[in-house]
Amino acid sequence: MTLEELIKAMTPEIYQNMRSAIELGRWPDGRKLDEEQRALCMEAVIYYEQLNDLPASERVGYMEDACKSEGKHGDDDVQTLTIQ
């Protein structure tokens, strides 16, 4: 089974359990995630979100208004630095 086939076979419940495990650092049964498990879960969650075309606002790591300059087309916020 390929990674893509595995991700496509994930149910929304498995996806939510992985998301929660990443956020809390523990599996639903209370066992602690190690760093390798956390990294693999994060990869699977991101891949799942891409394959299922989740809106950006619902994806892991989304930060509303994270970059205030995004969408601006002018140079209004540019400051010139003068070295003396």
C-alpha cells in the first residue's frame, strides 16, 4: 500500500484523532507520542488535508492575519535604513 492509498483510506475520525494527538502530545488512550510519531502524524494530517481540499482556514497551522503585509501591493511599509 502506498502512502497516498493509506491517506485516502483514512476516515475523518482517524484524522481528528491524529490532529488531537499532535495538539495534546498524547493518543486518545493517554499514551504519550514520541517525536517520531508526532512528525509522522503531522505529515499524514497535512497530506490528508491536501488530498481532501480542506479550506486553508481549517488546516493545521493556519494563522489568521499572520502576515499583515500579505495582499498589500504598495511599498507603504518600507523603511529606508541609513548606515552612518
